[in-house]
Amino acid sequence: MESLPWIRPAACANASNCPEVAITPDTVYLRSSLQPDAIAQLTTDEWRDLLSGIRNGEFDV
């Protein structure tokens, strides 16, 4: 896989267990800083749906 511009939330700047995301024109990649080789790949529509679900509390326990 090409070198991707991984970013993480500002709150995780110095932590070792953080979500990281890399966004390209067609794809959004997600990974954990603890397992950087395990990468999820989403379309931009799937990414928008995921963010919407998080904001709407769909994943709250």
C-alpha cells in the first residue's frame, strides 16, 4: 500500500492507543495506532454514514 498521510485526533497527540485516519479522494482508511497494519478501507459514502451514526449515538452502549 502506498504511503498514506495518517492523522489522529488532537486529543491523542502523544497517546499510544489512538484511531488514525488517512483520506484520499476516493477512499478513507482507518487503523489503530496499536495495530497499524490492520487497516479498514471505506468509501467516502461509508465514511459519512459512519460519522453520522457516531454523532447520532447509534453505537452508544
